[in-house]
Amino acid sequence: MINDLKKFLNEEQDPKAVEKILERINSLLTSNEQVEYIAVQKKPAINFSPDCIALTNRRIIFCKPKNFGLSMDFQDYSWKDVADCHIKEGILGATFTMKTVRNFNNMMDYLPKNQARKLYQYAQEKEEEMREYRRQKELEDKRAAAGGGIVVNNTPVAPNENIAQQEDPFAVLQKLKTLLENGILSQEDFDSKKNEILSRV
């Protein structure tokens, strides 16, 4: 546990606050999720249960102790929903502000400046990743919409033998080629049907 804590104490975080918050956050993590950074609020007045922000590889978690630290209010935001993060440095520390893609804001003030900068740095990296993720998703959605109205039947397409003999073989080949190009027929199926039709010509 001491080694686990050390990696979160590089910017003079309060060890007791980090230990307490890490214990609670670890029980909230999903599979393959891990805590990357913890920033601890440092108000000018004595604060036995400071607010914290924990960054994981999947989300931002605002941790706000209640009832003198006996209970905890967690507000978490998935990275894919985070649109923007900012820091504003003042005399008594920095304020970290986060905005989601749905225009919801959350913030924490009185963060030590070096911790706020680390939060900002990590958040910027994640924002870049998520911008690319959203861009790819938008492209996929546009591609899907462009194909609009096409119903794909998953049953194998095999023209009835009698119909194939009555129809022009080249017209059938053209239809099969269209099915191949639209990904409905595999190359193997296309080649097999093509050979079958050409053998009857």
C-alpha cells in the first residue's frame, strides 16, 4: 500500500487524504481501470477532509467528503463525455474546471498550482484522444447514414436454379457483382456462383 501511495505523492499531496481517497476509489474501479493521478485541495483554513480529484484511464472523479469525512460524494465523468478542461491560477492556488459535451460544468478550487497543472496536462492528453474517438465515431455514423434505407438480409443469396436459367446470365452476374461490392456476398460465394453461371453459358 505504501508503494501504491508513493506514486500519488509527487506534488506534495496530503498522504492521509490520498490514502483515504485511494481506498474508496479503488472499490469503485471497473475492470482494467486504474487511478492515474490524485490532486488534493488545500484550503487556507484547516480542512480535515479536503476535496480531491482523481483521474483514471477512463474518467474524472470529483470526490467531496461530507459529514466530517464520514461519507463521500462522488461525481464522475467518462473521458468520452468531457469536452474541455481549464485551470485558472490565483494567489491561493488554482481552480480546475471541467465541461462536458452536454455543457455540464464541475470545478474545484484551492488546488496547489503544481497539482492543477498535472491535472490539466493529463486531461489535455485525454481530450485529444477523445476528440479523435468522437471524430471516428462521427465518420462511422455518417457512413451508416449514407447507406440509409438498405436492408441487409443475412440469409445467403443463392438465386433459384430455374430463375437463373431463365434470366440473362450476364444480368445475374451483374447482380451478384453488386451484392459482392455491397459486402452482402463474400468473394468465395461470388466466384463459386460466377463459375456456375459461366459453365452453363
